[in-house]
Amino acid sequence: MILKSFKVKSNEKYLNKLLSTRQVKVGGNAVKSIGVILNRDAFSNVLEFKSLTKQIKLSSKALKIAAFTLEDVQEQDADLITFSPKDFGWKDGIKNPELEAFLNQEFDVLISYYTNDSLDLKIATARSKAQFKIGILQTDTRLNDLIIKTNINEFDVFKNEVFKYLTILNKI
């Protein structure tokens, strides 16, 4: 138990370091790729994000989804990278190579679709090399460049707001 609390403190310190050194890049580049980090335990309908890519007029290959779950991951879905708390070690230690590759990919937009205060989800969002980060209301506002205040079950409202703001920012 003591080691677990040390690990949590160490990871919180690492998260604060990541967020303090982050530089926001809000250029006029068009969106060509979208990454999504979501909590599969709270929102399991990942097909909704494909409708978002259709609205933005992107192919389904431009979308990659990483889903966090508290359950043990037994089998991987081809379209979905699933990860759990066991995939995180101390500080920069990510034990899942698929998650590591997802976080190192430079998406044009990253969507953080979760509301729970999970340190693992926050670290995944902060570690992502995405240029522009969009999320729903969370406790730490430093994680995302654009925060859309909506309920996690109101995906249509979220989708319309994302489309509206990406249009305003000349990313579509």
C-alpha cells in the first residue's frame, strides 16, 4: 500500500511537469487525423466517433481510439486500443506498446472523452503529442486546449460543438 501511494505521488508530480511544459499549437492546419481517449466504463459507444469523422469529412482510417477500462484486458479489438491501470508504471513508464505508439502519434486533434478524475487518463492525455486537444469538462483545465461543457451521454451536442469550433478555428 505504501508503494502504491508513492507511485501515485510520483505520477502526479510527473503529470504536473508535463502540463507545465506543454506548448499550445493552434495553427490553421486542417484536421487530417483524430485520436480519442475515452473511459470505456462510462461511455462504450465508440461508433459515435465514426459519425464525427464523417461530419468532418474524414475517412474512418483517420480515427484512432484508445479506451481505458478498470477491468483486465483479455483481448484486443482491431479498431480499439484498450488499456488499464496495469499498463502504467512509475513516471514515464507505459507498459503497453500499442498505447505508447498511440501517444507518440502526432494527431491533429485529440479528444479526451471522460469526466472521471483518473490519474491514468490524465497522464495519457498529457503524454499525447496531439497538436490540439479537446475535452469535456474536467477538474484539471490544463489538460485540454478547448473544453466543451456537456454531459458524457450527450454525444450529439458534443459532436456539433466540436464541428462548430473546428470550423471557427479554420481546421475544417
